[in-house]
Amino acid sequence: MGRSGTVSTGTAETGPPVTPPRPADVSRTGEATGSSGMATSSDVAPSSGMARSSGAARSSAARSLGVAGRSGAALLDDSVSDDAAGRLFIAMARLTRLMRRNAPVALSHGSTTALATVVNEGPIRVGDLATWEGVRAPTMTRIVDGLVVDGYAERIPDPADGRACLVRATPAGIEILRGARMARAQVLAAGLERLSSEQRAAVVAALPAIEALSADEPSAI
């Protein structure tokens, strides 16, 4: 019996219950927040002190880059469009994407350009083809293997070296390239029709200079 006349439960009297401090909430951005939803220095554990600083750094970087409401593609365009070379690069990339989308070829881009080089420069060794295309020899070997399996290219003995072979396009390979070239030319023709007569004349006038830029390269398709 306790002094108050009640039955003791055998536990020490501790007075009114104490509500433990509310743990810091974690927002979706990884910042510790208090009951008001605002981050405070006392709410962030030392081990997670990078949460607030990283969030602030991201916000600062976003403001400095001016990315609010803009896409990454727009940023890339702005970064290289201050000169003629940059503008030409962007225009060529967009036209290439337009042709791929509206006149797709039943081959990957790497296989298409490799086959075009074989058609224009072949028969050719795999190593030389890899050099033309700017890829490693094992990568080009896999591409050629695929072209051979699909019937668009074939391997023939190298008359200059009995231990080596050359890659040659088949009639089916030549035909698929011809069809792709015609389809993509039609895409560009439709685009030219949407230009004014002055703009079309400007494009035609610029063709010799543009062709001179790639005079040393084989046809890509």
C-alpha cells in the first residue's frame, strides 16, 4: 500500500508524462523540416548536414543557368549558337533528326553509314572501314557481321592478302541505301517547299560551300 492508500504497482512515480520531442520530418527533397515545414538548423542532424546545402546549391545553380521553364536542349542550343559553326551544327542535327523520324531506315544509324561507306569506297577492309567511321575495329566487326547476316554486305577474299578479307555491298544493300536516300530527299524537298522563294534561293546558293565542307568524306547514305 502506498501512502495515498492506493495499491502500488511497483513502478517509480515519475510525475506527469513527458511528450518526447518530435523528430524532424524529411521532405521529398531530402531536407529536414520542423512542424512548420521549414528547415531549421536545429532540425538537421550533423550527419545529414549536406541536405540543406545541396538543395541551396541546386537552386543557386538553376538560377545562374536560367533554367526555369526551359529545356536542356534549349540550353545546349544557346551555348553553341553564337557563331556560324554553331548555328550550322544545330541546323544539321535538326535536319538529320527530321529525316530519321520521317523516313526511317531498317538499319541502325551506324549500320547505315557503314554500308554507305562500303558502297562508295568498297570493297574495303574492316579496319579501314572502322577508321572511316571513327569507331574501334571490334565495333565495326560487329556491325559488318550484322550487315552480312541481313544480306546487305558480304565478305570476299582480299586479292592482295590471302589471310585477309574485304567487305562488299550486295545488290540488296545498294537497293536499301538507294531507297533511303530517295525517301529522305523527299523529306527535305517538302521542307524546302515551305520556305519562301528567297530562302530557297539562299539554300541553293549555299550548297557549293556546304558540299565543300564534306568533300573529303564518303556519302553517309
